[in-house]
Amino acid sequence: MKRLLLVVAGLPLAAALTAVHPGAAAETAPAVSEAATPRSADACEKPRLMAPPDARIVSVSATAKPGGTLTYPPQPGASEPPPPVTDVPPYCQVDVTLTHGSAGDKELIQVWLPATGWNGRFQALGGSGYLGGDFGPSLPNAVKAGYAVGTTDAGATPTTGFTADWALTDDGRVNWTVLKNFAERGPHELAVLGKAITKDHYGRAAHHSYWNGCSAGGRQGYMEAQRHPGDFDGILAAAPAISWDRFAVGDLWPYVVMNEEDNHLSLCELNAFTAAARTACDGDDGVTDGIVGDPIACDFDTTSLIGEKVLCDGEELTISARDAAVVEKIWDGPRAADGKRLWFGLTPSADLGYLAGPAPFPVASSWVQNLLVKDPSFDVSTITYADYEELFAQSVDEYHQIIGSDDTDLSGLRRAGAKLLTWHGGDDQLVPLADTLSYHAKVAKRFDDIDDFYRVFVAPGAAHCQSGVGPAPTDPLGALVDWVENDRAPRTL
């Protein structure tokens, strides 16, 4: 069976193949307005709260919910709705709306508190794309598992999860208040208020608190680890879109390459390169199973496909030298005119259809349109290589300080006794695996004891935040809880 690659400090990825102190010091939380007194867990009453610094509470409500079976519409990017969540226990839903300064923003923080079976823990859920949080099936599933659980929309309410249409004010200026909420403040306020609400409801504080997020939620987790290391005892941050200012422009690179080279490969042709790379590198780990064990080490020569025939919708296509050059450029990742690397490319085993399809990846194009050009109607197909390099530099200059999450100084997290756990799919088609590994390697240079508080696993064949040709971890949160509360560091997931 293919196992996850544990990225061990100081060891190359290929050499790290394995059989795959409780209670962080909390930051100052808002005090409840009165001394908390025990309440019956099924008594759903408005909590007594004070607003976090720089925020004002607009409204607070508490509603008793019967639980049962909960259904949800399709998630962003999905055609089918998720399975219904059954046997959800009764819970108390607390909604808190915040605003900041005179901006008039409205940030919703929602916390669900199980009426029975509370396990004594608080869990915060991260967002995805341009969504600040997760209001889907993860909430009832967490309640079923006994958690008090919360999430936030960060005051960012996009039309879809892929568009940053909240980023501009009506007069076309950057909405810095909401951007700060999305980048950092929302998750921190969720931690502060979520734990305070939990304490007020049950009459005692959660004995441990956890962050749980993937993709944008993974980025939020890294931001928490770096800027608010006392918020959580354990942070599960999967497939983290570290340094959003670079990632968001980086994901536009495949589209720019095909436009500039005037060569838009069909999905059939793109899939042919991916399939050939998987076949060529499959056995490198000694097991031929359709899964590339070490995708970073996969060095497939795209020119070996020149002349191959591809059947696409009944039409026979021939792979050309121009096709091979385009794919090689996409895999290599964004570079400046002088050859300097700007960002990372995808692994050769990752599906190219999302970033190199007939339309640009909307998360990337929306960032360029709304945050850089500041014109939602801007046509990203007009971007040249020179334009791209300028936009990349602009994004870093204007936004790294607010949304960059690549600070390698995790000494605050280590002092707090907290743990940071990450897994990343080897075939991730949206967030480059190389970014996560690069960050881990930089942190490893600063700390001799990195494995005591920060571990990264690579799941061969897994896609973005889920299984692919290879499986995703089944219970990474459980592994994190065991690490935090029982000091059993995971060697496998």
C-alpha cells in the first residue's frame, strides 16, 4: 500500500518515506461581561461577550436547533451536492456579527454547541477560495464528533467562492478592511470569540482548541501559527496556499503561457502528458500501482511525446514540439525575463485541466482583476509575459504584508507548546506542492527541533484537499489531537 511521505527536517523527500505537551498558552481572550456560571448544555441562551480589540459587536443571537438530517447545496466547483449529514444531535447555534471602525463591514461568526456529548474541545473551520469560512457539512460533522465548532465569513461574501468581488468598494478602491478580515483578522476573532462563547455556554473553557482548514483554510492556519500562535493548541493546515499574493498570480501562469505561445492544448492533449509522466515515474518507488510515489523527483521529458497520436472527440491529434514546450514551461512554473524563478509549477503527475484549461482559473483571474488592475471586467487573456512579471511584482509589493503567510519564525508557536500539522497531495492540481516543501525546508534551517512542533506529510496521488488516484488521509485531525493531547507525534497518516 502506498504510504504518505513524512517530510523529515534535513532529509530529501525521497529519503523520508516512512510507515506515513498539551495546552497552548492562549492569547488574551475577551472576558465575558459577567462571571461565567454553569448553564445546562441544552439551554440555548445569548452569550455574554465583549468585542475583540478594534471591533464592535453589532448583534448576537442564540437559536436552539433540533439536529437530525441536514442537507446542503453543491460546494463551489462541484456539480453534485454533498451527502446529507444524518443523526446530527441537537445543538445551540450562536451568531455574532462584528464590524470594524467606521468601515461598515459585517463579519459573521457562527458557533455550534452540541447539547449532549460535548468532548470538551473547540474546533475552528477554515475557508476555501475567497470564502472566509466553511458553513457546509463540516459544521454538523464536527458537532456529531462532539466538538463545539465555529467558522466565520470574515465579512467577505463573494458571489461564488472563486471570486474576490468583495475586494473593491463601490467607488473602485481596495476594501482594506474586508481584505484584512479575510487575510488574518477573521480567523483570529473566530478563535477569540469561539472559545469565549464555548466557555460561556458550558460554564468552563474548552480544554483544547484546534484549527482545521485546507487550501485557503490552510493558508489561514499558517497565518494563525505565525501571527497568533496562542490561538490554538493544534493547527491542521492542509494544502496551504502559502503567500496568497504569489500563489494567486502564480496560478494564472499556465493560461498566460498558452496565450503568449498561441497554443491552447486540448484537455485530451494535456491529459496525455499527465498520463505519460505518471507512467514514466510510477515505478521509481519500487511499486507499480498507477501512483507516483515521489512527484517532486519525477523528471519526465515532455519531448518524448512528440509525434504521439491522441484521440480527442473522434479527432486524431499529433503531439508537436510546440505542445511539449508549452507543457514544460507550465510545469517549470513562472519565471521572469532574466530566468529568475517567481513561483512554483505543479508536479508532472497533477491534472493540468484546472489551470491550463480553456478559461483561466477564476481564483487567479479574480485576484488580478480586483486587487491588481482594480477592474473586474479586465480581460486577463491580454496579459503578456512582460505584463505578468509586472503584475507579480505588484501583487507582492502591495499585498504581501497583509496576506503573506511565509514567515519562517515559528518560535511563538513552539513556545506556546502548539503543533502544526500539514498534509499535501502529491497530485495537487491547484496549490503547488513545492511551495509547502520549500517553506518547511526554510523553517527546518531555523529550528533543530522542528519535528517536535511542525510536521508535513505528502500523500502520493492525492489531489487538492481530497483523494485522487491515491488516497487522502482518513483522519488527520485525530492524529493532531493525539499529538497535542497524548504527545504521540504522527509518523503516518
